[in-house]
Amino acid sequence: MFEAIAWPDDMKPSRCPIHFTNEREVAVSADTIWSLLTDHASWKEFYPGVEHVELLDGHTALGLNKRFETNLAGQDISAIVTEYEPTRRIAWYGGPKASRESVAYHAWIITPTLTGTHLWTEETMRGPVWIELAKQAPDAFWRTHETLLEELEKVAVERERLRA
């Protein structure tokens, strides 16, 4: 059985105009997936459009309540990690620096399987920046996350191959 996401009240799917899920079975360990998702320097290798990730407040690693800045969907983003259970789940809450009323909640559930790992990623979004982007291309966010999962799998498989 898969775990549920711990949605903040204001970001529950029933309260957000944009909500999508993506999932994928990958033939790698949950530890490898976790190491990539929590290694902010690796995001450029698999996260579509990410050019940089900067940890704030002097932190050197992602963790619960750790803030970071990055660029996603053409926006400079400020976010905070709100769920953090090693090798099982991570989520962050944030949005464009240019539009404080535009926010998103992006969660990952990582579940070991007999053949590797089941990845579940789900996101909710609200606010004018996200709504305008969705109007321009209604399935763009979902497609971007499909690419994210594909690229994450490629990098994870290669990382495990190099360790073998």
C-alpha cells in the first residue's frame, strides 16, 4: 500500500485549480532515488529546466525545514522542505519570487518494490503565474513531470551501474 501525501490545508487537491500526479516503476533502489532527490547539485542532471539550486541559511544539504532557491518553469523559485522521511518521502512548498500569491506543493513518495522502486510524484498549484502557464499549455506541468521521471530513472540507473 502506498502512503498518502501530508498536504498543507491550503494546498490540498480540492483547494487548488492545478493538480497532477505522475508515477513510474524504476529498476533501482530507493536509496539511489533518495540520494538524487536530496542532492540538490544533481538536480541539473534530471530536473527539466533547472539550472541551479541554492541552499539558504548556510545549509549544505536538503532536509526538513531547509529553504532553497531554484528556477523552474521559467520562474525563480523560493521553497522550503516540508516533508522529509529518508528514503521514503520528501516534499517542498514554495513559489515564484515575483508572485507571492502563486504557490505550489510538490511531494514525492518513494516505495521499494520487489524489482526496484515505485515513484509517485504529485503537485498542486494555485495563483496567477501557474494559472496563466496552464492556460497556455494545459498539460505542460504533467508532461514536464513525465520527463522528470524519465530523466531521474536514466540518471539513477547510470549511478547504480557505476557503483556495481
